[in-house]
Amino acid sequence: MRIGVHWLFVLLLAAAAGSGYYIEALILVGSLAAHEIAHLIVAWVLGIGVEELFLTPFGGMARMDSVLETDPQAETSVALAGPFQSFFLAALVHFLAGDQLWDQRLVRLAFDINVNLAFFNLIPALPLDGGRALRGLLAQRWGYRRVTGWMAWLGRFCGTMMAGTALVLLLRTGRFYATPLVGGLFLFLGAGQEVEAAIYRSYRQFLRKRERMVQRRIMPGGQLVAVTGTRLREVLEHLSDRRYHLILVVDADMRPIGTLHEAELMDAFTELGPLATVEQILER
């Protein structure tokens, strides 16, 4: 598993430590770690591999094994584990309120961090846990990659609204709200990364499909029709993990001009990229 850390997270910890807020920084790191460990434990129990864990000030982004495309319900369980853990820690800290053995300022800080971490991550938009959980539920009916597009669009919308609201308040009141501004930008950019990741999962999906074809020797087939001008990334969104497809390419008058198979699509993905059109692939 690859582990990455966002530069803003490092900057925040450095600023806290440089200002003498060592314990506060430790509480933040501990809360984020507990949140992410909950994701990893549930993924491990369900037998799902984690490809990458990327830590940010608003939580971690775990890129799971693409097996989630064939079992999207598991993603819901993994996604909700983090907010549940944060709520659990917030409830645990709440019992310490009023106890003179503990610094009540730090108790309040730990409570606020975990509550905000849970609620922020439950926003139903990618790349947050709420978006992943909702994707797991909706993908069972409408497909993983299609729902990824919907949730990513919602992520961009929510991110734009958050950042826009922070800027409007700054212009009107002169008060700077860093959390919605930075969180909105993080949400907007992270949503775009989810779309790109979904495209490349299609390539890995084909590689696994080829292995299953060799093992089973027989697989159900299907056919798609694509009009000239259709880009490869659009075709990949409609491929099924359980079928081998032939793609009939037609012109604007619906006249067939050629046929593509999945192996040609994957070769074109490597050589031309996901923005190549179906007629460009036919001309290779």
C-alpha cells in the first residue's frame, strides 16, 4: 500500500508545532489515524486490497482495489466505517467533559475535530466517504463508472458552493473562513481525480477479464453501437466486467463503418489515450 501526504496537511502540522501546539497537532493526527484505520480494518475483513492511502487535513482518501466494481456494496461498508469511528470517538470524548482530570479545552478540541471530520466526510459527494457510500448503493443498479461520474459532478458542485460561499463572506464581511474555502477546493479537485481513476480502472478491469477468459475459456458476449466522434473513455464506461463486447461503429447516418473488439480498445488506450475517437481507433 502506497501512503501519500498532502502538502497542506504537512504545512498545518508544521504550523501547529511551530506555534507550540504540539498536543493539538497530536489530537488531529490521532483522530485522522483512527478514522483511516477504521476504513482499513473493514476493507481487510472484507478481503479488499488498498492500493493507496492519501492523507489530507480533512481525512484520508483510500483508493481501494478495483474489485469494488464487481462488489460495490462492500464500498459502502468500507466508506461508512470512517465516519462511524469519528462519531464513536466524539461520543467517547463527550463523557470526559466536566472531568477535572482532563484539560477541558483539549477535550472540546478533540470533540470538535471528530464531529467535524465525521460530518464533513458524510457529504454525499466524491471523494468523501459519503460519496463513496452512496456510490456503492447506486452502482448496484446503474453501474460503477456511471455513478462515479454523477458523484464526481456532485463533488465539484459542493466544492464550488463551499469555496464560493467563503469568498462571498470574505468580500462582504471581511472575515476569512479558511475551512470552507480550502475544503471546497480540496473537494473540487478530488472529484476530478476520481473520474480519472475510474477510467484507468477500466483498463485494469480488462486485464482481469482476460485472465478469467483464459481460466474459464467461455464468457458471455455483448454488443455496443458507437457513433463516430465517440471517445474511448465514453465507450469504456459502458463495458461490463462480466461480458466480452464488440463495438459496432456507425456514422451520422447510422451506416456501419467498422467493428472494434475489447482488445483493440485496450491497445488504443495505451497508444492513443482515453480521448481517442472510435474512428481514430479504426484507422490504426
